[in-house]
Amino acid sequence: MCGIAGVVGGDPRVRRPQLARAIAVLAHRGPDGQHSFESERADLAHTRLAIIDPSTASDQPMVDPHSGCALVYNGEIYNYVELRRELEARHHRFFSSGDTEVLLRSYLEWGAACVEHLNGMFAFAVWDPRADGLFLARDRLGEKPLHLSRNDDRWWFASEIKALLAAGVVDARANPGYLFRFLAMGDLGHPEETPFAGVRQLRAGHCGWVTSSGELRTWPYWNPAESDLLPPKSGDEVDQRFADLFSQSVMMRLRSDVALGTSLSGGLDSSLVIAMVRHHQPQGELHAFTASFPNTPADELPYAAALADRLGVTLHPVSLGPGDLDADLDRMTWANEGPVEATSVFAQFRVMEEARRAGITVLLDGQGADETMGGYEKYASEEVLDLVARGHIVKAIRSARDWRAVRGSLPGVVMKNYVGLMGGPGVRRGLNPLVTKRAGWLAPDFRHAHRGRDVLEGLTVPRVSRGGSAAANSLLDLERAVLPRLLRYGDRNSMAWSREVRLPYLDHRLIQLANATPMSLKIRNGWSKEPIRGALERLGHPDVARRRFKKNYMPPNEEWLGDPRIASRIQEAWTRLHDDGLLAHATPAGSINARWRVLSVESWRANFGVSWA
């Protein structure tokens, strides 16, 4: 795990001091050394967090002496052991024991197609003098960031936007469409846009090529909706296939030359992660980290502590309250480089700080289970509606009845955030004024300026060959609406403290299985995420698997934002944004979520010196 930056084109005398400033700002991503590569056409820089093969043999930029190709890379290639064997069989010789050289030699062997051989999280760039161009790639779901910006005759890339700001490549100017969508509706995510004008992302699952003439061409190499897997025919079949693949995924993500632990919220997803880790490592010390919200209904510490005690795991609880948020809001905002959706992002930020304090560099985490295995209640609602639409009324009634038996209530028909997404252009156009009207607490001129904008730009529901709206919206959450922002928060919060987070639920083989599996086999007999529950039962934890209620990973917002210290900051933020012409009134209005978004936007403005125009 590291920080990378680079530039193609322009005068080397100008760009090299800029690149030095850019990589210096990324030192938190890689405290174990900084190096650079320089050539007439391109310069690359790297700051290293040494995890696999911490020797200097795996330092970057890594240059192949025969071709002259130079690599900078952020992430981990989990199947590097298997790939190395394959490349050795193809007569490649290795001089290090890490995954960086495996990645470089994969590019030399397969070119752009190397990404199809990788199981991992990554963002990397290869300067290829043979073609006088720069190859770029980002992992399938975007776990690792790669930001791009064109400045005159130069193309820049960097792991974080603050590197581009430090280089003077872009100004700290807000992306107006992003800002409006965030204030009006929250962090909806976008496959390319960022909060800053002039900065875009390389899309997840995409490659890019910067040509000798300075043009950027990008193309997709993976589509999660496309799979040649046969759909499972029964619950037993999907449970077994999931358990086998998840076990393999965890084993690969345990490859590390530094101390490794897990996050543990006390919920289902992280419980399976730590139980599987302990299954593969039955002996030895293991550490887990959890956020605690003492004396509130949101606190899951008792569940986390019970499982940690059973597994012989050292648990590190991080007790949080509104005073902690008041003290650390700005540090968290600086790490995340933009306004954030919820206070849960702050809880994750502080958990990663505790991991650093404990000396644990790598953490496995349960992100991605909800989006892939039917974890959100809305999927149960959509499955019922899909059954009705197909004329399966009895099955629909039975599904709703089973859900009520387990949860105590019928699944809510949560369509308000999806009606525009599921509709065609006419429905989406009709939704835009509705959203604008709901955000009446925004200044009239600000709303008017975005009246014709598609507020759901970039969030078209993917087409699926089977599964109806439940499958389509699950894929939407995975690709665009939910998971991308969670991955962004996870990267920034962990790397702020030089920690690496690995996500076993996002192994691309599991994603393919999930997208081939009907929602009716993920949600069975009233229970969501049945394959996960079944795997946890097989490991001997049926009480955790069959807990009848779910707590969201969310601090007690009403209490925190009502605290006098936070309420005062919200008032100050509201006044400032009103004076800047973004809000209609000088006193807080709207929902509790709206108040948080205003506070987060103001923290972003203050910490980065953001201008609105």
C-alpha cells in the first residue's frame, strides 16, 4: 500500500519540482521511503508502505532494465504467488520476493491484458518507452484511487487530490454539480467526478493510455454484470460455493510480512471475517478493532467483545462521543479530501488511528457484504415487488410473511431513492425539480443554477439479464450508488494513519457468484445474506448468524449533532454558507442529515481553502 504520482509531458525543469511537492504531501500513505523515476517524457514518484517483501528489492519506481518500463503501484496483488509461478514457467526471472515485480512482469508478458490476471486492489501506472506512452489501470471495483488532471500540455495522476493541489496543477475550486448534489441529496457517488473542479477519477475496472501526443484514452476491462457462471440452483449450492470462495479470499488476504488484524463491528459481516481468519490461523495473537458509542442504542461493543473472547482475540474498543467529533472533524475532513456522507466515516477514521497505535498495519474488513449478498432491507422490498410484477402473488405473500416473522415487521417499500433511477429519461427529468423543491433550504439562486441539471447523472441503473429490480439495484449500489463512496472513505481513513484495509467480500470471484445468484437465494425464509449466515454457522457461531435484528454502523446522530459543541459549529457553518450564497436562511433548517452535510461542506471549505466559483 502506497502513494503514487506522476506526470507526462511538459518541461522537466518545471514539472520535477511540482512532482516533488506532490509526493511529499502523500507521505502518510507511505512512511517507509520515497523514490522517483525521471525521463525526458515522463516522471514517476512513489512513497512506500512496506507490507510484502519489505526489503529494498521491492522499492519503487521499479524499472525493467531490458525494456525500460517503469512501474509505480498502490495496492496489493493477492494472487502474486500463483502469478509468479506462471510467469516463471514462461521464463521470467525474479530478483525480489514481493508482488511489485510480479505486477511489472505481468505487464511485460501480457501488456494491457495483465489486469485480467490480477486478483487484488490496485492503481498503477507504467511508463512504457517502447510505445512512448503511459499505461494506467485501476482495480475492478475501485478500492484504490487514481486521480487525473490535465494541466496545459501535461497529464498528471496521483493517489490523492491534495497531491495535485500541492503541485499547483489545479486550484481548490469546488465542482458545482458535485456540491449541489451533495447538499441536496447526499453523497450519491459518481464514476468519474470528484469534489474538485478539474480533477477526475479513472473509473473502476478501467485502463487508460496517455499517448505521445498527450491524449488520454480509457476503456473498461471488467463488467460485474457480465458473468458466464451458471446461477446456483439451490440454497445449499450457493452456500457451499460462497463458503469455498470466501475461505480462499480470506487466505489470500492473509499474505503479509507485517502485523495483521481485523475490524469488528459486532455485526454479521465482520464476524464472519474474523471467524474465518481464526479458522485459518487457529494459533497466535490476533487483534480486532471496534468503534463503541457508550450508553447509546447504537453501541455493539457487547457483541464484538463476546465474539472476540470466544475466538481468543485481543479487542481494541474505541469509545467515541460528540467531543471527539468536535476535536477531530477537521483532521478527518483533510484525510477525506471532501465532504463526507455521515458521522460513521469519523468512527472509521478513529478506529484506524487505534490500529496504528497498536502497531497493526493490515486490517481485514467486512465492507461489500450488504451490496453483494442482499443485505439491505430495500432488496427484500424489491424482491416482493418483482414477484408481484411477475404474477407470483403467493410467493410474494410468503416472502413478506417470512420477513415479518424474522424482523417483526414487513419490509418497507423503499423506492423513494430509486424511482428516478429505475425510470427512463422522462422520469429522471421529472425527479430533478422534485429534488430541487425538497432542498428548499438551499438558496434560490443556487437551486435555480442547477434546475436543468440531471441530479442523478452517472447513476443509471445497470442492465441485468436476470433478477429484476432487486438485482439491478444491488448492482447499482455495488458499482455507483453506495459502495464507491464507502471504498473512498475506507482508503482515505486507513491511509491517513498508514494502515492497509483488505476486503475479502470484494474478491472478483465472489462478485461474479453474487451477480449470478438470484436474490431469492440470498434472502431466504426471511433472512438476508443467507450464504454469509450459513458460513458463520459452519464455523460454529449460530448465535451470531441468527441474531434477529441489525444495527447500522452509525453513531447516534441526534445526540451527537445536538451536543452544544457540534450545534455551535453547525450554526457557524450555516451562517458562512448562507453568506456565500448557498443557503436560503442564516439559521439551520432541514433534516438532521442536511445539517451534517452543511457542517461537512464548511469543514471542507475551511481546510482546503475551497472557492465556489
